[in-house]
Amino acid sequence: QKEVEQNSGPLSVPEGAIASLNCTYSDRVSQSFFWYRQYSGKSPELIMSIYSNGDKEDGRFTAQLNKASQYVSLLIRDSQPSDSATYLCAVNSGTGGFKTIFGAGTRLFVKA
Amino acid sequence: DVKVTQSSRYLVKRTGEKVFLECVQDMDHENMFWYRQDPGLGLRLIYFSYDVKMKEKGDIPEGYSVSREKKERFSLILESASTNQTSMYLCASSLERVAPLHFGNGTRLTVT
């Protein structure tokens, strides 16, 4: 079992729709959870971090964390073509020296 | 804003060469990391460091070594480059062990 799993996609949504990206993780003692966006040929950039159960909103982005289900998600409201990118879920585990482990990423296409 | 600088954007090396990838951060971060990114595999952690002269193995350390003689600089060394080390290499730093990562622009290494 992979430590951090994401659906590779691609996920295609029309402009203005809500994009929903999901991620599960295996280490129950994980403490920190992140979503990064990566455009083609660029390095990952942080868009959201979440540390406790529940929802965290920042502009058009909402991160949701459910530690009991070992599940974290990212909602992008009013999706724009500029949101087209690969979204990486990352989990910082409390074991193994506080490593940040990444999922393989979900490719999102927003159609104009 | 945090700046993580990787010395080369593109590198082409021959099999068997010793290769040095350099990374410098300007925010006095304690923690530095080296990942490689390959299509379909996502980001995989090679080595990380919590302090000067300290290093920890990540998930795929074989064929690599690191050096951290100064807090701001973390070097990745390929002792004898092989074609399966052709990849995008990403350096990152973080303020705290559970904090988000700040990435450099990446070095695309091709070993022929």
C-alpha cells in the first residue's frame, strides 16, 4: 500500500465548476497535511496546509481533513483554466523522522 | 519570501561521472531536503537534513550521498552517475519539521 494515494486523473471540469481532489494516507500518526500545485515544467508551490480535523478555507480553495478516515481533500470553487495543473497531496508523518511524503498527483484540466 | 536556489536548471552528464547538485536557501531554515520526481512516481525523498553536518536517509538513498557543511547549503552527490538517475531533482527547505516545504526551481539531470 502506498503511503499517500491520489487518483492520477486526469480530472476534467468545466470553467466555473467545483473541482474535488481526494487523497488518502496510511500513517495514522501523521500531523501535517498539504496541497501543492505544480504547473508543467515548474516546481511545486504550496496552496493549502491543514493540521486539524475539519475544513479550512482560503479564497476559492477549501481543504478538508478527516483523521479518523485518513482522508484529506481539496475543493476548488469557480474553477478557472489557470487552475489546470497537477495537484500534489503531501503528508508529514510523525514517524521516520518527520518526512514529508507526496502522492503521485492528480492532473486537473479546467475547460474554458 | 523564501528563496531556494538550485545551481543548475539543466545538466547532462555521462555514465560513471561524479555529479554535484547544489542548493542554497536564504531563510535560515533548519531543514533541507532532496527529492527526485519521475512521471507516474511522484516526488520521492532521497535525503534530508535537520542541521549542519546531520543527514538522514529518505526512501531512495541508494547511489546518492549528501553534504551539509553550512546551514544554508545542502549538496546532493551522485557518486557514479547511472542512466536510471536521469530525473528532475528538487531541493526544498522548511522552517520546522512539520512545516510546509519551499522548493527550488529544480535541476533536470540527464545521464547518457
